Amino acid sequence: MAGRRLLVLAAALALAAIGAALAETGGGAPRGAGANQADWLRGRPAAPSTAWRIAYGGRLYDNWAATLGTAPPTRTHPLYPRAGAKRGAATWRCKECHGWDTNGAAGAYAKGSHRTGIKGLRAMRGAEPGRIARIVRGPRHGYGPALTPDRELMLLALFVARGQIATERHVDYRTGKARGDKRRGKAFFQTVCAACHGFDGRALNFKTERDPEFIGTVARKAPWELMHKLRHGQPGAVMPAFGVLPAALLADVIAYAQTLPAR
């Protein structure tokens, strides 16, 4: 019964994704589709659900400037360690210090070019969002109202308090392989994700023709990143947020995406 309900929900999400794809290309787009996309990117529901608020907060955690349509500071964040490899605007993204898995130095960013040695946010799960917001707004982090307005700051805090998952349960960090069933993921991808990404995953190129990056590329290179974006959506893009679905199902999608072309 639970599986049947998930299939029904997946079908509904597929229709939404196809509608977004048609609107973006102009093929059979309903009147007002552009306004609907703008509403998705910058608007908010009249009565926001907790799921919507957490997903929006997750996009802020990913890239708050792209989510808000603003420009981040160009200087390196004062809390970013000198030993880190990044500089400038990238250091103002929450994920850059605390990781896609919110586990910081104990998670996927324990090594590699994103390593900072900064701890994660797992200890803040279940904390009062107002407390989290005060920390982010404080002088050390320096995210003043000009960077993150009060309303959006509370959505970011809600994600930290209630939107974190143990990504390591769904991805083997040693091998980089998703702990999912690629056969189930194939069914979901071909009936939902393919509406925008194409059946081979190469309809959307996130980089350039000379240095392409497709969903298959991200699935192989950073499955923890793909898990976050599947759950919360892509900042500044009309991408559904699938956080209403079990993370185990999204791990199935990642497992299948890891079989798709990387170039």
C-alpha cells in the first residue's frame, strides 16, 4: 500500500516536472507559465507547508544568493580558514564549510578540495530555530539583514533544525556508491527526472560544452550533493524539491543516475 501511494505521488510530481519543462521551452506552455516559474523562484505559498519551508531553507543553505537573486560579498568570509582552498563569494555558502551532508569535517568534506576542518551542524538538529537564527545573524557569522532578510533567515534555521538527514546511511562514503536500488531508481528517473534531464541525463548541461557536467557526472562525483538537491531543489532554477519522499527512494534515483553518462 505504501509503495502504491509513492507511485501515485511520483506520477503527480512527474506531471509537475513536465509542466515546468514545457513552460521553459515554450512547447505547449499554458498561458501564464512564466509567471508561475517566477512565483516558484521568488514567491511563497499563501499558506506555506512545513515541507515547503524546509525545502526553501535547504536551497538557502546551498546557495542563499542564488536563491534570493542577490549578489554575495566578494571578500572571503572571516570564519573561513586560511588553509581552505576556496576564496571570495564561494566561502559565504553554508555548504562550503558545513558540507552538503551538514556533517562538516566528519562527513564528505573531511578531505578533498572542500576540506576546511569546520564541524558540522548535526548537533543543531531539533534546536529552536530562533536560536539558530541568532547565531547566523551574530557578529561572527555576519549574515545581516541586507544579506539574508529575517523571514528567509528563519527558513534557513528551520532547515538546520528539522531538515537534516544522515546522508551517510544512503551513500557509501568510502566508495561513493549510493546505497539504493538502481532498478527502482530507473523507473523514477525515466518517468519524472527525464522530463527535464532527458533519458540519458544529458539534456541539461550544468557547465560548458568543453567541460560538461550532467546529472550523471554529479551522481558519480558528489552523490551527497545530488541527495541535497533532490531533496530541496536547485537554487535559482525551476526544479522540484523531492524532500516529501523518503530519502531511501532518492538514493535509488542516485544509484541509477550513477549509471548514466558523465560526459
